[in-house]
Amino acid sequence: MGKNKKADPRAGMDVDSFKEDIQQHLRYTLAKDKYSSTEWDNYRSVVLSVMDRLHDRWLNTQQRYYNDDEKRVYYISMEYLIGRLLDNMLVNLGMQDVAAEAMKEVGLDYDKVRNAEWDAGLGNGGLGRLAACFLDSMATLGIPAIGYGIRYDYGIFYQQIENGYQIEKPDLWLRYGNPWDIVRPKIQYNVPFYGNSHAYHDDKGDLRFRWDNTHDVLAIAYDTPIPGYKNEVVNNLRLWKASSSSSIDLKSFNQGQYIDAVRDTQLNENISRVLYPNDKVFVGQELRLKQEFFLVAASVRDILRRFKKTNDDWRKLPDKVAIQCNDTHPNLAIPELMRILVDEEGLNWDLAWDITKKTMAYTNHTLLPEALEKWPVSLLRSLLPRHLQIIYEINRRFLNEISDQIGDDKGKISRLSIVGEGEDPVVHMASLGIVGSHKVNGVAELHSNLIKKTLFKDFYEIYPEKFTNKTNGITPRRWLRQSNRELSDLITGEIGEDWVTDLDQLKKLEKFVDDKKFMKKFAKVKQNNKQRMADYIEEKRGIEVNTQSMFDIQIKRIHEYKRQFMLALYAITQYNRIKANPDGDYVPRTILVAGKAAPGYTMAKLFIKLMNDIGEKINNDSDVGDKLKFIFLENYSVTLAEKMIPSANLSEQISTAGFEASGTGNMKFALNGALTIGTLDGANVEIKEEVGDENIFIFGNTVDDVERLRHEGYNPWDYYNSNEELKKALDQIKDGFFNDDKELYQPIIDALLQKGDYFLVLADYEAYVKKQAEVDELYKDQDEWNRKALLNTARVGKFSSDRTIRDYADEIWDVEVKK
């Protein structure tokens, strides 16, 4: 067997085997040769060669899980921001250098090959990137797990900047197909919608319900392998594609009614057509609800099919199955599991409910009340009539169960009820998630404490044991080993490579802070990354930036609470100072911003236009030169983040305190040796605890300060009138200094001065500008700056997603970590 394996180029981990496999796939799979192949063909031949090495491991892993009948984790998420996969797969297989050498020997350029890959259009922001990190960590830790999601034909959108405005173009990430996934046409499930729920009595005389006259959509499985890091484990990401469950009506087609014949088919397939551009502000849309139930129904069916292969006692379900709902989007899994257990499997309600609660867990990702999903009862009644009945029954029993605790406190009953009251009642999906699961977790200590004190205070008083914290993390494989190879190699050369799966090992780097030779190499890595970023900016924007300047970066979705506008105000302030005294002593800065605004989020899109206008003014002013640049980079993606984060000197984490649940960009920047300027919000609080107060720049109002300001009556005009630099910056925006259309930015000015400055930009401006002055002073002392940068890298081991997943495994899922 060993000889056969060695003779098979598809299994070999050496250069010659991989090289031969690439050539074989190019000729025999793709029917191309070196004369006819395109860059996409070359990329595909490499991917197919990588997949060959994954398949044995994939099959063996899944067979072992089956034979051992291990408890499995099922992670259900509407989003997976997995980025490009080639580097990630090669890193985790431990053959990145082998593959690069093999490609070189067959005349392929490694960078060109990987640049042929499109970022997968499966996610929107932090929620989706977190899910991707979790998949990597579950595989690396050997946890039997499957991720479930939707295989969207189009990502949220491709962002172009035209005349400073965001323009949304289709994200055609599947235009050439996806060589990483394998369609499983035999794994398909009917997902019902609409219809009627009928009561009847079964043979024993018990009341039962039947859901019939439904309109069904077919869910077809597509599987993507998720390898662990050098451990032979390959888990699965299963994505569902919607298809029509019935074929085209040929009679209509033959009579020339082509549109009618294909219309229903296309409407069904729309469910997996495009990632809904959700942006922390929930908007009830029928398509979105269809997507959520489509994901849940297919996934729960698949989970139960797998369970029933080896088990016939439903009471064992919580011992074999842990379902984690990533935010409220998959919480319909609760009534769906109840429906199957009660209506189809014939369990009594109490037993089914006990099983469901022990199986389900829910992660909350937001502190914004308006971002919590609320589905209109009228929509649920039409689309999912049986589920609405089940939700009403869950709510009735829940309120009865706690009646002794709440008495006849109508306000509390209203706040706790899963179903809202009024003319247009809604179902609160977060409340359903709390009542129907055994654990509810926040994603940072501050966030978890705040949801207990504010959003879910009433629920916490009833179910204190359900609430827990699981501080987010990031995978070191992608966010250091892959995206910052030079720093990774420097670290490995000094402390070995165990840090890749045990990030706490980075603490060993602390002893090098006074090692001049090491620190020189550390500084050189950062400089090289800045040069690569500068080359990218020049190529994409035609702007030459000073690589000796401080690279000051904010990358995240554009949103008022994330306060990109405050960074823009600082840029204007700095610009005004330079104009007033061009010969002054300034620390040069290159401010880089990237992020997408939801298509319907008018204010966020206006911020993008303003930032581009500010950049246009600053970047073309000869008085300013290379002392200051302000650049907005279009179409933020995982791949762009992998360029920007290693190049950063300063990480902007400046959200209004109490609004950011966690953040993970803050962790990626710190891991890559950037210092953070930020508020005490989200995971910044814990980053500060880990890296030390002296190695982070914290400013601004705290959560308690924000509450006090609101309570006492916050007046933004007081701040406007008392700070000349702030007043001048706002007046310039208002008076047409950055754009001839004086009315254009009036909505921004009104939101700040006329409508109360809800996110307290003006209240934090002065503290922010003062803190930036401290940043400048430190940057002048490059040795001290680099010392603090290294301490950031060395001390953020806690923020590995491996640690987060261990915590989930121990405290929520009750599964064993193999590593």
C-alpha cells in the first residue's frame, strides 16, 4: 500500500508529486496545455491538486466520526467570510513552500495563481469572518463539526468608487464556478413554505398538526473541505443552493408561454441568489425570512438524518448534537426542531421541548436594539403558518412558567413576551433564542455584561445560568502565518512554530524587546509590509505615499457608531494645522480607510463621499505634500485586509462606547504589531488588559459616561462652540470647502447639531485629538514605538479563536478537544 501511495502523484506531499499532479489536471481534467491555458486554468489545476490531497483526509475524518459515533457540533450561520482559500489550504496542509516550488518548476507564478481566485461572496462583515475563523479552529482542534450556510450566487456587492460615491456592482464570485466545492446532488431536501396547518387526531386520539398545501423549494448540498492545521483532520462546510422542486411546465413552454414556464423556477432559485445586505439595522423582508428558514430547514433535516443513522432514541439527541446559532438569523431552528419532533416523530411537547433546549445554543452579536430581528406575525402566518403556532405555544407556556416570578407586572410581561403586542405584532427572534436554548453568549466581556444589564435584563433575572461570555478570537493561521509570512518566519525562527496552534507561546517574544538585532528585523518586516501596501495604493489609486509616514488605518463596515466620521474630522484638523503653518514639525501620516456601506444606508454612503472629497483636497495640496494623506480604498475584502493589516502602525477602534459587541479587526491589528487608538468598547477593554495600559491609546467617554451624558442632557452645540478646531472643520464641511454643493453634507451636520449627535462624535473629539498628539510623540521615538508594537504581538495570545472554541467546547457544547 505504501508503494502505491508513493507512486500516486495525487497523494504525495513532495515537489515532484505536486508538480506532476498539476500537469495531469491541466491536460486530463481541463483539456489544456501550456499554450492554451489561461490564468484561471492554471489556478484550477493547482486547486484540483490541493483537493486531491484533501480528499483522503476528508473521507477518513468523516468515517472516523461516524465509527466513533462522536458528538458533533453544527454551526449554523448566514455568513462565512472565508476570503480566498488557496493559501489557507496550503498553510494548513503544511505544504505552502512545496506548492510554490512545484508551480515554479512548471512555469507558474505563485502570486499570479493565487490572484486568479475570487474572494468567496458568502459574508458581509465581522459576523461572517468570525464564522470562518471558528471553522478553522474547530478543524485544528479536532472537533467533529460541520458549518452550515447558503451558497449565494452573488456576494453582497462589489464596491466601486465613482466621483467619490459608492456604486454597487454585482459580486460575480461564481462567474467561473468554484473549484473548492463539490456538489452532492443526492443530498437534497424539500423546504416547504406557505400552505396551511391542519389539526387532526391520530390513532391514539392525540391532537396532532399537519402542514400541507405547501410550496416547496429544493435545497441541494455543496461541500467545501475545511482542513485543520497539520493534523490530518478535514471538516466540512456545507452550503445549500436553492432549486425548483418541480420541473418546467412543458405544456406552457410548448404553447409559447416561456416566461410563465420558467418564472416559478427562477423565483425558487432566488432564495440563494444574493447575500442580503444586512447592516445592523434590521429590515423585515420576505426574501430574507425565506433565506433564513431555507438554511435552517435543510440543515436541521441533514443533522437529524445523520443522527438517525446511529441512534433511535430521541432523548440522546443532546448527547450527540450541539447546534450553535450564529446570531438570531438561524433561531428558526428552534420551532423547526420542535415541529419535526412533535408533528413528524410523535413526541409529546414536554419531551420535545426538553430535547430542543438542551440541543440549541444562541450567540448574540449586537447591542443595538434596532438590529435585533423582529418578524411580523402577518408574514410568518403566511410563510410559515405551523411555525407561528409553535412559537405562540412556546410563548404561552413560557409566560405561564414564569408567572410566579413576574406576577401581573404588565410592563415586564410585555418585555419578556416572544410575541409583541399592538396592531402589527412581531416575533422577537432574540427572545425566542433565549427561551429555546440552554446557553446564550455574548462575544466580549463588556458586551456580555451589557446584554445582562440592558438588552436582556429581564431574561437574565429569570435565567441567570443561561448567560455566558465567549470573547471572540481570530485564527493565527490566516491572520499571521498566512497574511504576514515575513513576521511569521521571524517569530518561528526565534521561538519555534508551536505558536501557530498555541498563540500564548508568543509571550516568549517579550524577552526580545531589548534585543537590538531582533528589533531591527522586526522593524524591517513592518517597513516591507508598508512598502507592499504603498505599491498597491499607487497601482490602484495613482497616489504615491510616504512609507516612512505612520500608516493609520480604519477598516470596517461604514456605520455611524463606528465613527469613521471622527477620523475624517481629525484628518481635516491636521490638514488645517499644516495649512496654517506649513513649516511646522509634523509626524507624517497616511490615513487609510476601507469598508462598505449597506446600499440603503444613506448616511453611511454620504460618509464615503465626504471621505473621498476630503482626500481629494488633502492629497492634491502642495503645501501638505507627504506630511498627510487621506485615502479611501474601494471594495474592502478579506484579501484587502490581508494587505492592510500587516502594514498598519496605528489601528483605529473608535466606536461609541457600548455599541461595538466585540470587534475582531482590533485583534488582527494588535497581533500584527499595530498599536491601538480606541475607546473602552467591545474587546478593546480586554486587549487593554492583556497588552498593558502603556501599550494602547485609550480615550473618550466610557459606557457609564455615555449613559450619564444622555441622562443629564447632552448638548452638542456646547462642544461645537467651545472648540475652535472642531467648529472650523464642521463649518468647512457645511460651507462647501470640500464640495461646491453646499447642501450635500447638510444631513451630516444636522445629525450632529440639530438631532443630538447620537453617537457622541463631538463629545469625544477633543479627547481623541489630544490622544492623537500622544500617538505622534511616541512615533517620533521609533525604538520605543517598535518596542510597544512587539509587546502587542507578544501579549494577544488570548485572542486566538482556538481559545474561543475551547471555551465553547467546554462550557456550551460539551465536546472533547482532541488537541
